[in-house]
Amino acid sequence: MADITLLSTADWDQLLWTNKQHVASELASLGHRVLYVESLGLRAPRQQAQDFRRIGRRLLRSLRPPRLVRPNLWVWSPLVLPGVRGALARQINRLLLLLGLASSRRCLKLRPDWLWTYNPKTIAYGLPHPYGTLIYHCVDEIQAQPDMDAADLSFWEEQLCRAADLVFVTSPALLESRIQYNKNTHFFPNVADHSHFASALDPGLAIPDDLLAIPMPRIGFVGAISGYKLDLDLLAELADQTPEWSYVMIGPVGEGDPGTDLSRLRCCRNVYWLGAKPYPILPAYMKGLDVGLLPLRFNRYTHSMFPMKFFEYLGAGLPVVASAIDSLRDYRTCALLCEPTVSAFRQALQGCLDGKGPNLQLRLDTSAQHTYHGRTLAMLSILATGMRQQGWILP
């Protein structure tokens, strides 16, 4: 089994789990020893209390050795300067990271077999040396997020794609753009922990009190409530036109986009804000919803994204009404996909509430076919094939 250093763009314990935590967990469960490296900070800190608290936590953690979070899986917090520009700052970060990685590997007695990275600036940090195999898992168009240095990220990501032994992408648009740099690029959509979210169908699972207090029918969004991804104006107008429906918003506000403006939605009396909820109890909240909603904007970011909540909603048994972004069009048989108009969303939601959407078994079967375990095994199979054909390092 190869030892794996996983270079993430997310901290391990953030409330919204992403591909990074799930993939690291699956690799560890399959027997690989995994060092999960928390975010290196692709953007400069904002003058906000949230960022200052994050910096404070990072400073404390960076003084500690890697911590074991589950069998075969350790988390390490590197001490680097976030969002820096310029050659000198880049050299300082490179030195800090490489020394820290070497120290962590020695501490855990890990071999530098594979570097599995989500960070588009990996090459800027002097990697992949000394790792034998480089895997780049591209999960979104990170350059299109607010406050990112798009030109700098695009430059380094191209270098990374060209250097990688293998590239995985999560949407057709990412496949089209990245395969021009690396022919060994493979498309795997975002998936879900099906068994976790299917627990929403357990008759014994209690619906949380704060959700039970909200009138039915309940139309819910679960995830990051951020203006660069969600069409908040459409949602506000939809809420205004359907006062008999309750819209439930579950998740952190402004994640990755502190300029998110909720003023219009805050005025809607039938929109309820429950805040961020821990991952383990999300199925209980989904159990109390009637429809899972994905009112996504049509822009450069969403053109290249595959929403993680899609299969989670389906796994919880929820009918799904979503914007018809490119990556979801192949799944129109198991969800109602809408153009960005209030009338289209209203009609689709009414259909779901009337029981006219795709049937429950189809939704569950579709989710069951798209799991982290299955996708990770498929990725490893491609890796194994490439190793046999190309002579990559195979411990």
C-alpha cells in the first residue's frame, strides 16, 4: 500500500466537509497511510474576525505534530503565509512547507510515495519532489471564486496539470479545459456518502425541534450560502410569490464570499435560517424537508462545478429541484432541472410537492451508484493501470 500525502485546500474540521476529507477517509479505510495537510491559504486574509480566528487556530496547531484523527489518517497544519505574492514570500512558504512535510513524514515514518493534491499552486511550493507519483484532483474552478488571483492560479495550475501523472476532475467543463494540458485526465463527478444520508429514511430518526417548528411544506437548501454560487435574487422572488411554502436555509453564510447580500431574503417571512449544522446530523434535517433545492447561478464558477449536495439530497430520499447547470443535465431523469426563472422553479417545486417528480426508488438507486467508496476504488484502479503501463512507483 502506498503512503499518501494529501495536500488539501480545506481544514479538516470545517463544518462543510468536502471531497478532501471524504477522499482522505476512504484512502485510509482502504489501508493507505494518509497525511492530510490542511489549507495553505490561496487568498490573502480579509480584515474579518472569522479570518483572524482561523489564523489564531492555525498558529496554535502548527506548533504541534500531526494528530491522528482516525486509523491510518493524520492531520497536519502547516505554518505558511496565506495568500502571499512575490518571489521572496513564495520562497519562504516553499521552505516552511517542505521542511514541515519532511519532519511530519519522519515523525510518522511515512514514505514519499504519492502526493494527492487539490492545491493548484502545488508546483509553486517546490513539489512534487520527493514524491514518486503526483495526482491532481481538480474539483472546481477555484480561480472564479471571489478574491482569488485568477492569473496567478491559472499559471500554476497549468504547470501542475502538465507535471501530474494523473488528473481527476469533477465536471465535464473541467475535463474539457484540463485535458488540453494532460491527456491522462479522467472525469468523476462529485458523489455522496449514500449510507449516511440514507439514514434520513430511518423511521426512528427524530427530526430536530428547530425544523419541526417551521410550517410545512418545507423546501430546503443545505450547504454554503454564498452569493457567487446561489441565485439569491431568484430565491427571494420565489419566496415572495409562494408565501404558503417555507424555505429553510441550513449552512454557513458567506463561506468564501463575505460580500454575500442577504438583505432581500431577510425580508421574506417564509424564509427560515437555521445556521450551520454538523455533518453527522444533516440526515435528520433532510428527513424533515419535502424538497431539496439547488438554485444555482449561471456563471463561470457554476459552469465548472458539480454540486456536492445533489447526490446527498437524493440519498436522503428528497426530490430535487435544481438549476440546469451543465454538469447536472445527464441526471435529468432523477431530478427536476430548471432554467433561471421564477416560473420554472415554482412549477417544478409544485410538481414535487404534488408527488409528480422522479420516484423515490430511482432517486435512491442513483445516489447509491455514486458513492465515495465506489469512486475512490475506480480512481485507484486507474492509478494501478497507469502504474503498470508507465512504470510509476508502486510500493
